[in-house]
Amino acid sequence: MKTLTKFTLLTLITCSLLGCYNKEKLKEHIQKEYDRARSITKTKGDFCYFLGSVKLPYTDEPVLESDSQWASWNKGKLAKTLPLFAELGLLSQTPVEGQSGIYRYDLTDLGREYWFQSIDNRGNSGRKPFYNSSFCYGPKKIVKVKDITEKTYESGLYRKNQTNVYVKIDYQVLDTPDWALNGQEKIDNVYGEDSVYLPNKTYPDTITFIKGDDGELYHEPLAYYLMKPRSTE
């Protein structure tokens, strides 16, 4: 059971502000939260293709018997994602002299425009940090709030008898870049079907709020959608 302390640290909007489920106010709030999150993380957009943990420039590393399971998985991801984005023009791919099939990767000017990296030091005492790396694009534009429903759970994530408020929205994706549109089939092969978000198309989503005893609504911070390469195992 999550503590009430964590619950009260979530982002707050009051019933009076919303007019008790005023759809237009909810739409404005959700849009502002996505815009605010993007300004904090400095991402190019709300949709990110995760490459793996990699610090560029990077040279291919073979999987070793001594590698941890995580290291093997990470190298497997990079073996798929780095050649893909080199082909799409976001990375350079330079053969290493005297080592057949081994390449050195670095960002191109185009890649720097869409690059996002978060450095994770948690639980890594005395070890190198994780450089979680992605290419991001496409800010969300909230088109409308379609429907609002409530459901109460006897044992919720944050409290007993927790009432969740589900807000169904429609959104569009702005500024999908040419490299994503032109490379749609190749990206889908690595990240799964429909991994490229198209312009002038409306997509559905649901944002979950939590209602407090005082009628106030809370939600966890809204963030970018991180797409990971699908497993081949």
C-alpha cells in the first residue's frame, strides 16, 4: 500500500478550478502538463525511441561470456538500434580499421537536433552511470477531452477506497520529422507496428486522475512515451 504522503505530492488541481470536471479546463491542464514536462526534460517531443544505455561516440562491443545479463541485453539493443538510426541519418557509422563488421557511431547534426539522454546513477555506487539514450520528436497537441468516468477500488495504488477518474482524450502529433516518416517500415521492424506517429491523424489516450476525499484531483507527472526495441528472444 502506497502512503498518503506520496499521494499528496502528486500534481494537484482543485475541483473549483475544474468546475468539477470541466472538459475544457481539463484539456488545458493536460496540455500544460505535457508542455511543462518537455521544458524540464528538454526533449524534442513526447515520443522517444530508446536506443539503449550508450555514451557517444561508441564503438561496437561483442557480447562476452563474462557479461552480466543486463550488459548482454543492452548490447543486443544497440546492435539493432544504432545501425537503424545510422541508416536514417541521425548517427554516423564508421568502419573500424582491421575489425570486420565493427563500427564507431556518433551523432550527426540531424541527430543532435532530436537527441535526448538521461543519466541514471541510482543504485550504481562505484560503477559507471547509465546513459539512457533516445531520439525524440512530435509534441502532443490535445484536441479534446471526450469522456470522463469514475471507478472506486477497495485497494488502490495510493490508498484504500481510491477513486480513479479516467479522462479519455484525443490528441495529434506535431512536427513528425521526415526521417521518421521515410523510415517508417524500418522503425516498425525494430520497435513494433505503428511505432511512427503520423501528422494529421488523431490518436486516443486515457489520463488517470485520483480523487481525494476533499474532491481534489491528483495525477502523476505526465511524461514522454518511451518506445523500446522489441525483443528477438
